[in-house]
Amino acid sequence: MKQYEREVISIPASGTLDLIFKYSIHAHPDKKGYEYKNSLYYTFRGKGGIMERLYFVEEIFKLNPYDINMINNTIKDAKKKERVIHYIEERKNTYGFNEQNTPYKFYTLKPFLELKNKPKHPKQANHCYFTINELLSGKTELNTSNENTNVSYLEGSVQKVLVNKYERNPKARQECLTHYGYNCVICNFNFEKAYGELAKGIIHVHHIKPLHEIASTYEVDPIKDLRPVCPNCHSVIHSRRPAYEIEELREILKQLK
């Protein structure tokens, strides 16, 4: 399982933001300086560093926007191809493609969540990374950097390493997933269905009783004590103390639909 220290990449896109919102597509030159870390979610900063929406990435293509044959041969899905072509045509007439001799990476996106508080990060010139908790904290201005943070996702017995951390039992996790599957029990999201083979097996496992309340080694029952949840739902669960119950959050989602 991949671990993400910060799940969200935030990309400056003021010049192309309207196109991203309109077509759910992002593109950049495929060259040094545009290397993105693997991220679960993408968000784009507009004027003043404001972030309004979270996206999943559906698919990534490497294309020359001036080579229609390359576009036709690379993208098989007709609706997706139509989106990309309209995006390219409109971008040529507005923001443009400055690197005409350089292939571009195209990201077809799926809107996931509106950031109602519209957090902003105005002093960052290039891409940077946030956690879901930071974006949903309610703060209107965020500060972070591209530096890695030392985050451990462990459970069970307490150890003293700067802060308390908990030793996670991989056998209990696997037994939970064998029983419940890999769909989030709250929103039903499945990483493999959304991203394909590369995301197979990615899911968080939530402890119904928070480990920091136990603060000692205990015998976990994988069926009674654990549930598979997506990172977004997991973050929302723990955005409140006491944490949201699974049924409580599931009911909130139902009311929002």
C-alpha cells in the first residue's frame, strides 16, 4: 500500500483555471520543473491562491496538442477525446501552448468536492502539497511547503519516538478487507475502479474506537473493530472530537445528495 504524507497536490493555474473548470482537464509541458508526486487529489489555485475544488485524476496522456493524429491514436474513449480536443482548441485561442516542440501531459479529471471555505495559499509560485485535514480545517489561508513531513500511520502498542505512535497489525487489516472488501463503507468509493490496476489495494482501515483513546496494546477484532474507508471520509471522521460515527457520516452524505 502506498502512503501519502500529503494527499493533495495544489497547482497554480490562474491562466487556465476557467478551462479546467469547464472541461475538467489540466495540461502542462512534459519537462523538468513539472514533476508531480503521486497524489490522491488535485486542486488548482486561481487568483490570490484560492482553491475551490478537489479532483480525482481519471487518466494521464502524453500528447502533442498540435498533432491531431497523435490525439486520435492515444485517446480511445470518444467523449474523453472530444473534451480534450475542445480544451486544446479553446486553450490555443486563450492561454496558448508556449512549448510547441515539447509534448504535454494531459490530465482528465473528475470533480470530487467543492471547497466551500475557499482556502487560499497566495505566496506559493509553484505546486505544493496539503493534507485533506488542512483543506477542510475551515481556515481561509493555509501555509505549507514542499518539504516532506514525518508522518507515521502505526497502531497498537505505544512507543516513545518524539510523540506517541501506534503499531498497526497488517494481518488484522487484511482480515478486515477480506470481509468487507475495498469499497469505502461510507461513500462506496473504490480506488481500483477509479484508477485501474495501479491503485489496487489502496484504502484506509478505520478503527471504530480510536487508538489514542486505548493507549495500550489490545486484541483487535478485524470484523467488529475495523472498517475500510477512503482517505477523504477518514479525514472527515477525525475532523471532530469525538470522531464522527460511520452511520452518522453516511447519513450526512445521504442528506447532501
